[in-house]
Amino acid sequence: MRLIRSSFCLGLMVCTLIACTQFPELAESEGPDVASAPYPRLLSVEELAAVPEARTSLALTRSVQARIRGLEARAARLRGPVIDRATRARMARGIDDIPAPE
């Protein structure tokens, strides 16, 4: 029991240290004057309504729609059972039916 508790604490400490890691690709992506840049000005509802609607190209639209279809298909596959019917039936019979190794 003590070994399990120690292992759990060690694993928790490792996870905590990993969570504190700096991601270099994000840290290096901002320029040197970002820290001194002024805070962006907030827009009113009227100003936001006056912004013209963004237009997308047909290629971008098709690309996004294809990605949506792919993600929906993947989600449908993930909704299925994790354990197939034959394995579930074998598990329901219990461990008595498993042949002994030779």
C-alpha cells in the first residue's frame, strides 16, 4: 500500500512539473515589442456592426466542409462500442473458460 501511495505521489509530482513547462514555439512567436504594446481598444456594438462581413474563397469553404465531414465520421466511429460483441461475451463467461497455457 505504501508503494502505491509513493508511486502516486511521484507521478503527481512529475505531472505537475510537466504542466509548468514553457512551450518554446509559443514563447518565441511574439516579437520583442509585444510587452510594451498598448492594450487593444474595445469596440462598441455599433462599431462591430459596421465591420464588413468576411468573405471566404470557395477552396477554403470546401476544405473546411471536408474537415467537418471527416471529424463527424470520426466522432461516429468513436460512439461505437469499445469492446466488440464476441469479446464481451467471452468476458461475461468469466475466466474459467480461458484455456491454460501449455
